[in-house]
Amino acid sequence: MCRVKDWEERTAAAWATFDDYEEADAADFRAVIDALVAELPADSPLGPFERACAWDSTGHSDRAVPLYREALSRGLDGYRGRRARIQLASSLRNIGQAEEGVKLLTPELVAPSDELDDAVRACLALCLADLGREREGLALVIGALAPHLPRYQRSMANYARLLVEPEG
């Protein structure tokens, strides 16, 4: 079994080299991740999560989806669990299953807040747009953007709300 901190550091270092790989060398990068995953206990949720990320990052959403699901079913939670749900929803959208992505991410809108909140909203907005629900998606994105603006936060938040609020 591997030491967790050491494994985490080596995994982070591997991901830091991702952009060094050409598209033609994607299998080489996945092999690096597979070697790290091989050090984990067989039932670890981190293994399928890291493998899913590697497949996803190298353009294979279809291969990533079952691995994200496996990681979540093995109990991946916390920050990585939230990342897995965001990335799974994005991959589902990429393979034409945006409705499932919406179902997966909608509960994340009321989850405890963290630095992934905007990513949840952006990915959910893309899923909604694929389903012809662009106004809802735009409302999410503008609502997520508003707090980051140097001015007009209140106006943008109101405009976002009005995009989806019934006229009355």
C-alpha cells in the first residue's frame, strides 16, 4: 500500500506535466496515471476517479463516464466527489446525455459552498443549453459571474433572476 501524502504529491506532479504531452502521446500520460493507480488498494475510489480524469482530459468522455460512476459508487466524497460529479456531468453532456448531467448537478446548487460553485453552474448551464434551456443556463452563468464584477453586482444578479422568473 502506498503512503497517501507521497502518492498525492506524485499524482499532483504527474498532472502538472499533462500539458507537456502531445495529443498523440495521450496513451503515455494515461499510463503514468495507471501506474499511480496501481499503487492504491483495489477498492479505493481514487483509482477510478484518477483514471476517469485521465481519459476525460485526453478526449474520451465515453471511457470516463463509467469510471466516474464507479468512483462515486465506491464512496468518493468531499472535494473530489464534487469534482467527479461536475466532470461526470460534463462527460455525459459530451456523449449526448445532458439531461442526466442536469439531474446530477442540480442538487449541487444547494450543496455547501466551495471554490467549485462556479464550475457547477458553468457545467450545468452547458447541459441546459444542450437541452434548449438557454435562458436558465444564462441565468446561472450571469448569477455566478455577478459576485466577481467590480461593479454592477446587484444589477447583474437581478438580471439573472429575471431571465427565469415568470413575468408578473
